[in-house]
Amino acid sequence: KSRKPAELGCSPGLRRHGVAMRCRADVIRASLGAIVSVAAASLLWRLLRGKSRKPAAQKTDKKANADEPEAQPDSEDTVWIYFGSQSGTAEAFAEELAQDCSVRGLKGVVVDLEEFSPETFAKHRVVILVVATYGEGDPTDNAIDFFKWIQDESLSSGLLTNAKFTVMGLGNRQYVNFNSCGKAADTNMERLGAKRIYVRGEGDDEQNIEEDFEQWKENGLWPALCEACGKGEGVGLQRTSSADFGSLETAEEVLARLQLRAVLADDSKGLPVDPMVQVGGADVLGKWYFHASLAPILVSDELRQQPKEAEGKTTKHIEFCTKEIPALKWQTADNLEILPSNRDEDIEWFAMRLGVEAQLDSSVTFIRAEGVEKAVRKPFPSPCSLRTALALYCDLGAAPPRNVARRLAALVRSPEDRVEIEKLLGDREAYHWLTGSGVHLSLQEFFELFLETAEVDLNGFLQLCPRQRSRPYTIASSSKEDPNRVGVCVGMIQKEIPSLSAVLEELATRGCGQPRAARRLAALGEARASKPRCFRGMCSTMLCTRSSIGDRLWVASRPSTFRLPRKSGAPVVMLGAGTGIAPFRGFVREFRKETGVRKKTILFFGCTKSDEDFLYRDELIEAQGLDPPALKELVTAFSRQQKEKVYVQHKLRERAKEISALVAGGGYVYICGAMAMGAAVREELATALGSADHVSRLLTEGRIVEELW
């Protein structure tokens, strides 16, 4: 993996609502001005977008209650909650805000920024923007058009004077442009005349993004929203469901909100067809499935000199054939997103838990649930086999996020079990630890320990289970060399994690003991309870150990900021460690295609030992030996080959004066690897170039480019 969605480290935003006019004349003047401004801005926006944007899918109803009146765009008692989301975190927060609104007597309407309309947006009175920052400061895919619009300097400064707003941004402080989209939304909403009613929130995925979100809500959001909606501070608090301020809902309340009903048949021809159940995906992750393409594997080569699969030490170069996929556009060093498949044993366990183990090869599709009259989108492509649904579209590898766990916990029937899991879910810090990277609890383990008495059937599970996410990998091939073969460099992720007994003991230490879960664990046997567990990354393990030439996987491309300078005379300095060599392998292949015309290309590469994990070793050496050389210089740092550890940043320090001169001469610096490596390289560059400010300027100018995870 070479790029982490900044949403798991990102930036969101919220906005809007208006100002009261002091007299009738002011109202008339402001209204006419707003109408003209909105009309002009909307016309300009449509012209700017032209035909490049796909027509928006028909908007679907987010609620199962078809009798509920639809909110008007200019309604003063409605909170419009827009989200920009890449991995689903911002979307989940937006949905949670809407549910919290209902508890407080407010009407919350969630809108995907992909469905953003300037005309409608300008009519809103109260808006929350929950926006994530992706990668190195970019908007998420569904928010690109919105940010183009809101940052348009030609828009009237009074365009949004009737709006009141607040912003929740999601990001990761390890990235240089932390929360840049949340900040941009906040600044530009105010620039266009909207009134900020509450401080911008900043969620940091490097620490605890869910806790940041909860703290932002608790520190004054609700009084501000109630007042903005004319309810008065703290007015309107009411109980509309069992979810009132943290208590679990009933199973009936959760199931009543499900908009679809899953239907099984031995053959897809026997399945019903509901024309009001549309393709497109019901959420951000679901939409990805409908835009991805199936690509066959052409190459699967081991890159390590001494691979040890049992120890997780295997790294593969995998190439896909894209000749028959004209919709898949990519360039050198872009990102290729790959959808993993769950393990067979996990699929079979959940099929048995749901009582459908004999129907895994049956076909499944969706029709609207009883009482749902409006159009609804499918959560994933169907009809498909039930096995495919569980393998590709349900995340069986990890415990659910807290908001999903609350809905699943509502299905628990045992009163004693409900008490325990409600206690667990009420301790945000404990649950964050339990579902974090130090524990890596699987969904099966979560069910075994905490949801044994949950009455969940296939229909509920397929709609409540978190969707499977694709994983991004930096492309390690050149589109100029061969646009029909796209390659990635994948290192298997494996590590030892605590035993389940140790996990429950730690929960008890944190004041969140789970005695019933401990008894269930004992029933699973000593081996399951006390033995340290082994975590293996789902996608990396699939690609490195379970994929073969000819296998077809779901993939999609995404642009990156890694672009070689147009001028061949501009020096190119590349620094990568481990699988961070991926974009530079692509660059070197491109240098070969260009027949070595670039005057100065230098690659700093780090790994543990020259005879163990020197990735692409023969290719790099060959590139240096060409006439003229495709790669002018290769500098290696083997961290475990000598007594003292030597890393890429140490080699950079040795060449500080030369690198400074190359940058002064118009050179570009590219960095790819882990965040810690990137930070260390940035420090060395600051020393070499004279200041951290100089590095920041070059980052802004695009002459230092980072791809970190």
C-alpha cells in the first residue's frame, strides 16, 4: 500500500445559514441580489463543468419511512448535512449527525456531495459540512466538483448570506496538508457570506478520529444548531427512539430502517426484479463496486531474494492486463485500487452463523422492503452468488466501527449481553483500542465474544455489515512503455497480535470487563483463548499467497501527484524504502522508454539486506548499464547489513550539498514510503536546503512530492 486515504487521516467541513434582514427593503434588495448571483453562478458552474461530469444518478431516499414529507431546500428547521468521503468515515459521521438531530427534535438530511447542486445549496439555511481530505491535500472523489465551485473567485461574496454553517474536517496530522479541505470549506463558506455558528472540528486519524468527532459534538454543537434552527439553546431535546443519548436501540427500530429485502433463489432467473432498486451503490464504498473493472493477472513474480511466506516475508510484482478495459485510464505512478476477497473459512463461518451454509452458491438480489415507495440503490452489484456477496462486499476481516456495532448490538436478545456490550460501546476509548491496529479483532471474533445472542439473519447482515474497501497501491509500471499492462508492488503484511484472553484482560484493566465474553472465550478452548494471534493483511495476503496468473480481480485507477517534470533537463531525485520503490520502478521504466534523455536521475533506495529484499535489483542495475543510462545513479541503504542501522535519510545527509545544488538548479524531489521515513527525509531536506520553510514552499510548488502511508 502506498497511499492511505487521508480520511483515515483527513479533513471535513460543515457550513451555513443566513442572517436576518432588518427591514422589508433590505429583504427585497438582498433577495434580488441573491437570485441574480445564484443564477449567474449556477449558469457559470454548468458551463465550466460542461459535459465532463457524468449525469447524477437519480437521488434516492435515505429513509425507510416513505410517508415522511420531503424537506424543502430553504426550510429553516432542517439541518442539511453534506459529506465528502473516500473510505466511508465522513459518510458514517454524517449519518450519525442526522440521527442525533432527530433525538433533539431537528430534521437532519444527509446529502452526498456528489449530488451537490449550486442552486439547491444556495437555498439552505443551516448546513453542516463533513469533509475528508484525501492523500496529499486533495478533496475526496465525490467532493471535487463542490470544491471547484466553492473556491471559484468569481462567485459573489454575498452568495450564501442566508446560510449558517459549521464544518467537521477529517485528516491525519502526519500529512503536510492536514485537514486542508475542511479548512478550505470553512474559509470559503465565510467568504461567500455564510455565518459560522460553531467552531470547525478537526478529526485526526493518527490518534482517535472518532473521539475527536464526539468531542466536537459535545463541546457546543447542539445548542448552536438548535439556536440556528430557531429552537433556542437546548430546546427541542426529545426522545424519538431508544437511541436517546447513547442507549441501544431495539432490534425493531434498527430493522425498520432497512430499505431493502434480500431474496435468494437457486438460479438468478428465478429472482424478482424491482425496477425501483437501482444500480450505483447505496454509500461511498458501494459506489466503488459499480465503477470498478475486472482485470486478469498477467504476471506474479516474487521480488525478494530470500522469501519466507510463513513469516510474512514475500513481496510480489503483479501485473494486470487492461487491454480490454478502455474505461480504466492510468498514468505512470498513479494509484491502482484492488478489491480483496475474504478467506473461504470466514465466508463459511458467517454462512453457518446466518443459517445459509447450504445456499452459498444460490443467487441473491434485493427488492424494496415493505413500505418503501421511493427509489433505493443496491448496496452492491446483484444478482450475484451469495458466496460472492460475502467474499467481496462484506468486510469480514475487522471488527465493525462503533456506529455499526451499535446497530448490530441492538439485535442482541440476552439482557445480560446487552448490558455488557452497551458498557463496551459507551467507553469510546476502550472501543477505539479494541478495534485498533494493536488488537486487530476480526468480525468473527467480535461476534463470538459479544454478539453470540444477536438474532441476525442474512437480510439484516448484508445491509448492516460494513462494506469491503478496496486497497490503493502505487502503480509500479509505465503507461508510456505499455498502457495495457499495469503493475503494482505488494509486500505481505503480517504481525503477531495479542491473544483473545489478553484482549479481555486489558478491557477489564480499562474498567470495561466483559465476564460473559470471558466465559464464552473459555468455551472456545485453550488454544483459541491463550495463543497469540497472527494478523495478515487481507489484500496483501490475497495478492501474495492466493492469487495466480489468470485470476481476475476488481480494480480501479486513481490519479496521484507523482508526475515527472516536463523538461528533460530538470534533475529527478527519488527516495524510497521497501515497497516505496513502486513509483520509481515505474519512473525507471519510463526513463528507458525515453532512451535516457533525462540528464540527472538519482534513486536512493532502502531495504534490510542486499541479498534478501533488494526489490527490482536486476532491473535497476540493468537500467544503469544501458547506453545512455536510463537511471544515472543508484544509492542504496541496507539497514541490517552492518552493525549500525543505515537508512535512506542517512544516505541523503551524506549527499546534502549535491542535492541542494540539484534543487537550486530546478530539480524535483520525490519521496515514497512510510510516514516515519517521509518525516525523517523531510528533516534532512530542511537541513540541506536551509530551512523547513524552503521545504514547505517546494511542497506547495509541487517540486517536492510525497506519497506516504
